[in-house]
Amino acid sequence: AMSTKLVVVYKLCSESLSSQSHYDYGMRAVKTVLNAAARLKQQYPDENEAILVLRSIKDVNLPKFLTQDVPLFHNILGDLFPGVKLEEPDYDDYRSAMQKACVHYNLQCTNYFQLKAFECYEMINVRHGLMVVGMSFGAKSSILKVLCHANTTLFGEGLPKSQPERKTHIFSMNPKAITMGQLYGQFDMSGDWNDGILAKAFRTLAEQTTPDRKWIVLDGPVDAIWIENMNTVLDDNKKLCLVNGDIISMSDTMNMIFEVQDLLVASPATVSRCGMIFVEPDTLGWQCIFDSWMNVLPEGLRDNEEACGVMRSIVDSYVAPALYCTNHGPKRLVPLSDSVLVAELLRLWLAHLWEFDEDEDTGKRPWTALEDADVVKRLEGWFLFSLVWSA
């Protein structure tokens, strides 16, 4: 009965949900659900199988869906698993560690950010290859950084007690910034083989016998030229095959993680081999960018509560209407998300605010010599200038 429901779920998803380049409902997707269900069965041997299968289907598939497809997916599961309710997983230890990591990196631990981080963590546990897909300012890199920091923090504390977390290491690179030979390896003029950057890192991590998690992060566009060489790594072989005949087996503690904007030119063979986490900058919002920006203001300005209140009031009053006008005005040649526009505004505004920093020689703060009205006028004037030139 469970196998029939699993097939029907994927059949209905392929017919009802939107068509996206990173959606896959093939045999590899089915196999991943079975692996996730087997892992849950080992952890909870007495649990109802319907609950285990439903949990597996959600953990594997929900992260890749666009916001508009999520309600439809929930409706499909509700029709096929009537009356089956899932309890919220216990992420208390992880949530606490993530909040510490967000403070360390000056990030805002919003609900959406936590949701995507937990989805990414669960996907890492069931897939050795995965892709974090989405536009810039969707927090792709930040999610991985925070997860890495949180895992290492939990390792130091011996948490969670049921299964202590392992220390995590990240090796990150941009595969499109170098040539194929520099990436995988090439023969030099004398005929000797030289490992590429990725091959060298892959070999080094594969030879390590520590139980630490090791993530190789490829942060750059996916194309049919270099990604096809990763197919043997991403399937069940888990082996990197080089031009010189070397075959490097991937260890069980390694993960291949890709950070990409889209998968328009990736082949279906590559898409089906990877777990997918889809992030949306619009859902994350721009408010978290502003909150983090307030923490890096010049100290002389940051300690002035009245000035900070004025700045928050200005942003609350002007940014949302300005974004509406920008999005509903003339069409842009280069599409930009709201988060990118707000980040440009704040970066330009901050360049003017360093006038309020303490003088290194005298230790005096310039704003103390100004009337409050002068401070407000300067803040508003610089904001309007930045708003116009960043739009």
C-alpha cells in the first residue's frame, strides 16, 4: 500500500505542480525516499510505517518546491495519507546552535532561514550530492556557513545526546573561475599529470579517516561542460574519474554541494542525481538585511538610540513604496530582486555615515557637536541620495 501511494504522489506532483528545471520525479527520487524511510525506521523501529513514509516524502521533496507549489503538495499528501499527523522534529539543540552561529556571522535567524537550514541538513543526511538553488541574496552560502558552525558547536558540547553531531569542514570554490584542466587536472608539457584544484581537494578529503563531516562546495553556474564529469560522483558509484585513469572513491563522510542560480542548462541526468533545496530571496525578505546592517554602523552612530530610531523610521517609510515603484515601473534590462536593491541602498548610505564615527586621535564623536535637527537632516539627505542612485 505504501509503495502504491509513493508512486501516486509522484504522478500527481508531475501533473499538478509547476514545471521547473530542478524538479525530478524519477527512480532516483523514489530511491532517495526509500533510503530516508530506512534511516527513520532504524531510529524509530516501533513507529507506524505510514508516518515514516510520509515523513520521508516530505523531507526529500518539500525543500525543492517553489512557494506556490507547497500548498498543492500538502493537499496531495493530505488526500493520500488522511488522518496521518506528523509531530514536529526536535531541533531544539540545533536551533540554539544556529542562533549562536547567526550572532557570530551577524545574520538574522528568521523562521524561513531556519526552515531552509533544517531542510538542507536533512537532505545532507540522505544524499551525498545536493544543490542549493536560487537567486542571489537567498542565503545559500549563509545557510551552509551557519550549519557548519552549528555542527561544530554541537560537537564541542556533545549534543544532541541521542546522536552527537560531528565537526564539519567546508572546502569552497568557484568551478567557473578556472579552466577544466585547472579544475580536474591536466598533463603538463613533459607528460606528467597534475591534479586540478577540485581533484586535489577530493583526494585529500577522501584519504582522511576522521569521522568529521567534509563538504566540498562548488559555488558557481552549472553548465554541461564541467558538471557532466561529476555524474559518476553523484550516482551510487561515488567515484571521481580523472582523465589520467585515476579513480578516487568518495568517503561516507563527504558531501558534494552545489550553489547555483538555476539549472536551465543542466541535463536531466545531473538533476536526478542530486537532492534539491530551493531558496527564494523574496520569501526571505529584505528586512533581515537591514537588521544586520544596523549592527555594522559606525560606533558613534550605533550608540545614539535617537539616530537609530530615525534611521529605522526612514527605512520603514520609504523603502517599501520605492520598491513598489521600481517593480511596477519601466522594465529593467537586468532583473534584480528587492534584496539586491536594498543591499545597494544600504551600502551607498553607509559610505556617507562614516562621518559619524569616532575620531581615532581625539576619541570625540562628531555628532555630539551637532544639533539633533542637523543629524536628522543629514541622515535623511544621505538616505534620499542613496535611494535615488541605487534604484
